[in-house]
Amino acid sequence: MMTFTELLKNRRAIRDFQLKDVSLDIVKEILKESCLAPSASNGQPCQFIIINNREILKKLSDESKKNLLQDFFKNPASLNPAYEARMKDENFNVYYNAPCLIYVIGSKSVSSLDVDCALAISYIMFGATQRGLGTCWVHLGSNIRDQKIKAEIGMPDNCRIVAPIIIGYPKEIPAASERHTPQILKIVS
């Protein structure tokens, strides 16, 4: 088992996966652990949708790409221009062909939802790393608007996607990117 420091150092954003499914039991274990994360007033607002069907993943990717391009054409500042060609490429999958996707969602009425879910997501990422799995928070994949698709994946109307997290067995672990030292502006003692 990894030490906590090893876990922190070994977590990476993975965008290339083996063609190997992730057991739903393992995903459920990881999600159970993520519920140990702190949340504002112990509200525990995070909910999860697990998708491990490649056909549905492709449909969700196509839906997200379509919506990102529509937004980009209306407002070019809404998307990094470097992504435009990728969004037009029918072979590009915003979920990087991962075998499993976890939508971390919650009620639109919870003011602390983004922070609460981000904390749970960090637990998901560390739980996956400990098990030899890779994850990536893929913001490009959160633009699901079609009501039929939302109903198909079980997304309640009163909820929104905070983060799509892909999970799978990495083909390789990339080298760590450079990290900055803490920028301590002032110490008041």
C-alpha cells in the first residue's frame, strides 16, 4: 500500500487507457470512500452517475462536442481556440476512450456544490490511484443539454454536472509535471 506522500506524488491525469473494463465493485468502493470527504455543514450533496457503456460514452462525447462548438460560434471566448479542430473531429472522444465515466453531480440549489464535489473528486482520484487506476477531470465532457440523453443516464432535472471523471487502467503513467513551491504572501504571527 502506498504512503500518503506516495499517493500524492503518483496521482496523474490519464488520457490513454488500456482496453480493460473497470469492475463496478471497485468503482462503487471508490465512491463509498469519496463520501468520507468533508462538505459544507456536512451536507454531503454529491451524487454520482456511472457510465461504463462505450456506446453511451460516445453519444455523450458527441453531445458535449456539439454544444461546445455551438457555444464557441456564438462566443469565441467560451472555448480555447486550440480545441476547435478537436471538437469537429468525429473520431475525437472527449472522454479519451476511457472504459468508465463518473459524473459527479448535485442539486443546483446547493451554493457550496462546486467545492463539496471537488473535495469528493480528490478522494475519487486518490482512491483510484491506490488501486492502480488512472483518472482525469474532463471539463470538456460536462456540456450535456439534450433532455432525452439526460433522462437516459438518470440525471435529475434539479441537478447539474460538476465534473465528468474518467477512470480506467492507464496504458502508461506520464512523468510528473513541474510543481511550484507554495506562494506564501505573508506570515502573520
